[in-house]
Amino acid sequence: MALKIKSQIGCDQGITSEAYVRIDTYFIDKVNGSINIKFSAYLNEEASKVKTNSPLIAPQNRLVGQPIRNLQIGENLSIPLKKEITEIVTTTQQVPVEKDVEKKVETTVDGVTTTQNTTEKQTVYEPQEISNEIKSQVPDMSLIAGTDIFVFCYAKLKEFLLTNFKKVEDC
């Protein structure tokens, strides 16, 4: 399995329109919910097959068989394996509430005391249950359960490469 970038690109080894990309390794991170893949790109499919430690390679051709470097291609890709969950969390909080408070006001005029009831607004704090909706991302391995991991990873790598290059083919 591999992918071929059929768009013309520049890299540290020149220009190619046959860049050959293959996955070297992958790591499934169940704690953080991701697959991290490391891949290499070569000038073409033939360059990917050359053994770089071969004594047949002349010193001036040392780069033959070496992976190419291109910022748009990169070397690593992290594929999230998460789902969003929503929880309702209820807490008790002190909430300000305005209440009518009755007060008795006594007034004395010429030795005669009169009592009057008045109502005032007063802010008091009362405990109240508050519900908050909390959304979070949690690992979800069901996204890869029962699938061929390489088929899944190559499909995601192809999606990634298509964001930068017009033509990417399966090999």
C-alpha cells in the first residue's frame, strides 16, 4: 500500500510529479484517543525500493533512496479517535434573590406613637441548584474496531494529502 502524489512538487531532492508516500509506523494512543502515523515520501516508487546502504550507489547519488523533505507533505499525521459527550452537572450555588421585607416604622408626633408597616426590596442569598451542560472529548476506539488499520490510516493520509495537492492516487 502506498499513495502517489501526481501534482508537481518541489522538495529537497528536486522537482517531482511522482512523489511516492508510504506509512512506516503507526502508534495507537488509547489514553489520548489518536493514531499517530509516521510516513516517508520518495521522489518516485523506484527510489523507495533502493537500499541506501548498497555499495552500488555512487557517492554523488547518496540521496537516491532517501526520503524527500517537503513541508506540505510532512512526516507525521495524528488522527483523532474521539467522540463528544455531554454531561449535565448540577451544583448548589448561592444565588442573589430580591425579596420583599416588611418593616414596622414607629413615629411619634406630639406624644402620639403610630406604627406603619412598609415593604422594602432587599437582596438575600439563597442556595439554588444550577444545572450546567458540559461537553468534552473522550477517546473512542470504536472508530477503528473491526477495520484494517492500514486501510483506515491510508484513507486518512490520502484525505490529508488532498488538502494540499490536487491529485493523489492509491498504489
